[in-house]
Amino acid sequence: MPLEFAFELMMMLTSGCALLVSAWLFWRARRQRSMKALAGFGVMMALWCAGHVAVFYGWHTTGMALILANPLMPTFFLDFAIGFVNQGPARRSWLSRLARFRALLYVTAVLVSLGTLWLGGGSIIAFGPFEHYFVFRGSGWFNIGYTIFIGVLAHALLLWGFMRQQGNRRRSIAAMFAAGAWGLLLATSFIFPSLGLLWYPWPMLLLPSYVLLLVYGVVRYQMLEVNAWANRALLWILMTALLLGLMALFSAMAGQLGMQALAAVPQWQLWLYSVLLLMLALALYRPVSALVERLIYPGSRLDEQLLDTWLAQLRDTDSWHSLAREAEQLLARQMGQPVTVRLLTTAPRFEPGPGLELWCLHHKQDWQFRLKGFDDVTPGMRLTAEVFGSLLATRCGLLERSLQLAEAERKRVSEQHLVELGGLSAAMAHELRNPLNIISMATAGLEAERKAMIQDQLKRADRLIVDMLAYSGQLHIQPRAVPLLPLLHSLRPQFNWQDVQLELTLPDDYQVFADPYRLQQVLTNLLDNALSFVRNQPDGRIVLAAGTSAGELWLHNNGPAIPPDMQARLFRPFVSHRPGGSGLGLAIVQRIMEAHGGHIEYRNNAGWPVSFMLYFPEEPAS
């Protein structure tokens, strides 16, 4: 192959590759300005290579104009570098200001190109195998100097971004430097004839690889389909090389195998036919693959954008309820029919319903998904559910760890607060009880009525001190099996019932695993709190009933319903403002229940105006 023709062919191939890549980048970039600037860089490289081809064919003016327009190439690349770097941890105000003046960079590049063209910045010479070759003259050196300066500035900005970025963007910048070094090595040979070194520019024959490597280095860590494209391209290159080698071997052995007609066919024709067949197979691969996919997995299509949407939507949820609801909506929208999503920490005791269900089960230290009712759906629908289930199981694990960390932090802050409050409460109790004792002794000589009134208030103050110490002090739990009915009968005389009816719907042998003294505190606080609301109304009733599972106890009363705005903060200190109360009763109950490893919940859906559900675990809290 003539050397001049080889150079021309490589320039044409580089120009074609750059145009194709630029068109794909511009279509894929959507609203990413940096990627559009990279597409502009590819277009300018295509025009620069086309300028060399124009010179070869004698179109000197057009060719020189396109070659001297090369300052626009690094200008587009600098525009790309500004947008690519100015994100995340490397985002700076000075880069944003520089981006606003990018139009000035383009105007300067155009002026430099037009000025050097007008001043005759280049000429055409003949040397070696070339009849027409461009070399820089006079002002053309300013053109190439400005081009190099802008290129160095762009790469310096990338180097600055490399030191501040992380993850995929940092890897992309490293890949760009590698591609840039390769491109610089290839392009230097172009300037040798301008320096009087009439050497054939051998490295320029590899210039098509520079465009592909640069673009691939930029986007390989950003776009999934680029990696898939590179995978397919490498596969087809290897298949082409293997096929050409096999055809060469077969052509050499055809005569020995008695295939004289085939042996007489020139080898280049065999290679040409083989490459044409391979290109035909490449052209038919996509439509045939799509047809097979529709036959094997009908009714479903997954792509990178859909997976990104699923991940983003699931990541925004911060509770189990919101995660299950969001998962149901996403999966139902994709499948076109309702799907029930259940997030289960233990093995279910119920059978799945008649519809489609996706279960996420906590198994040891991991989450696993199961599909229920998917036997009759198409394989594509099942594939969609399996991919979604895998993403949902991963999100369940992340949410579980996030909630555990949040709960641990809440407990740490709460314990620290209680330690501080305990010290303050002990000091206040000591300081308050001394004057209260003096006041109590001073009432000895007063009238009976006034003395009783003062003594009641003193008892109320002492009760407040006791509750404060109980809420802020250390809780030492020594649980054991406690029969509940005997304890409740022993507490009856402590309260002024005033015609309030107490109903105990408990089995005779009903017992809970709790500390007897703390259990008495819980029941006393709850009964006292309920009596304060139902004592002054007709037909007041308080009911203590056993729950459906072991350790579950319900306390109902028909007093006034708790306002909705108070329900969420019912167990916080000093929320209740009932007459004579300290505001700590329910907060103390919650502390005691949590110390047992159990919990207390307010319920308004149990058929009573006010209901509390208490749960005592069968084993002591660890």
C-alpha cells in the first residue's frame, strides 16, 4: 500500500470515527454541557483530519483553513474540562465564573484561526511520498503555540481536578491523561516537516485510536452502555483476526486437501468475503438479538435508566412502611398490575394472597427475596420482578443498618441525658426535702383543715420528687415470673375508685416475666392516670385484659379520647397536664418497659376511646 494512501486512509478513518463518536455523544449527553463540549472537540478533530485530506487532493485553501482552525480543538476540550471538573468536591466559584466566560474563549480561538489564515500561516510542500503536505510558516507558529497553551491549560485543570475528585470521576481523569499522552505522542510527528525534519509521520497512522481512547476514557466510568460497546468491539476485533487467520491457514492447505479451485482463489478475496460475512453478521446481530429477547423474555425491558430510577426512589425512603409502599408503586407501574410487597423480619405464619406478592425476608445477617404467585406470568415479567427483588433486598439491608445506627445514637444521647438529669434530680431532691420536712413539722399546731390542705400539697411535692428520681435514676431489673391477678388485687385498696368499675379479664394463672417492684410501678402509674380521667364521668370503666400472645397485656378505659396532636408525644416527659399529675407517669412506664426489653404502645383502634398495649418478653432483657 503506498505510504501517501495509508496516511490519507488513516486521516479519513479518524475523521469518520470522530464524527460518529461526536454524534453519539451529543445524542447521549442530553443536558450535560460538558459532554456536548467533548462532542464539539470530536467534530473539530474530524474537520482537522478532513483538512489534511483536502490538501492531498489539491484543495489547498480549504485544507489550510481547516488545519489552521485547530485552536478550536483545545478550546472545546477546555470547555469540557471546566464542566467535568466543576462538580462534587471540586466545585469552585472561580470555575463557575470561568464557565460564564467560555464564549470569550471561543471568540479568541476563532480570531486566532482567521488571523493566521489571513497572514498566511502555512504553506504546502512536497517531500518523500507526499505531493502535498501542510507545514506551518510565520504566524502559523503563533497558531500552534496558542493551541498548545490552551491544551496545557485544559490538562492542568484536569490535574487539579484529579487531586480533588474521587470515585469514578477521578478514574475518568486518570484515563484522560493516559489517552492525552498517547495523542501527544501521535501528533508530534505531524510538526516534524514544519521544523525541516522531512520524516514520514508514522505515528499519525494510529491517530484513529486516539479519538476512541479519549472518549472511552472519559465516559467508561459514567455510562454503562460504553463499557458494553467496548466489550462488543473487542469481541468483534478478536473474531475478525481469528477468522482472517483461519482463512489464511485454510487457503494454504486447500491444495493439499484436493480443493484446487479454492486454492486458486486469491487470498485477499477470501479475506474480503470473510470480512463481508462478518460485517453482515454484525449488522444483523442487533435485530436478531432483539427478536430472540422478545421471544424468550416477552413483555419486559430493563435498561440502565430504569435501574437508576429504581435505586434513586428506593434510596429516598427512610422507614419500612415507606419502603414497602414505594416498592409496590414502582413494581406495579413496571408490570402493569398490582403487586403486594411484604418486608418480613421473621418467617411468615400466613399464606400468600391470590395476587402477585414479593416478600423480602430477613435471614440471619442478610435479606433475601421470594416471589409468590409469579408462576403464570411471562418470563420477562418474572425477570423484572427478580431484578427488582434483588435491588429491594439490598436496600432492606442498608435501611436496617441505618435504622440500627440511628437507634443506637438515640439511646446513647438518651442515656447521657438521663445521667445528667439523674445527678441534677438527686441534688434537687436532697435540697427540696429539707425545707419540705421543716414545713411539715411547722404544721403541727395548725387547724386540722389547714393542716390537711398543706399536707396534701406536701405529698404532691414529694410525689413529684419520687417520680423525677424514678425517671432519671438507674433502673436495675431483676425479672421473674409474676402472677398478675394477685398483684392487681393487692393494688386495689391504694386507689379512690369513686364508682369506677375495674374489670380484670385475665386467666387465673396469667403471669408476666417482669421485676415485681417495677411492674407494680407500671400498673400504679397507668391505673392512676386512667382514674384521673374516668373518675368524674358516669359509667367509668377500666379493663385489664390478656393479649393474644404471651406477655401481652391490654389496659382500656372509656375516658375522653387523646387528641391526635398529643398521641405522637404521649410518652415524653411533662406532656400530660392532668390535675395532680407530675407529667412523668407515662414516661416512667416507657422507661421501665424498655428496661425489660418490652414496649408500650397507645392504640386507638381497639374498640375503646383509650387503649394501651404492654408487651413483656418471656426472657429477660440482655
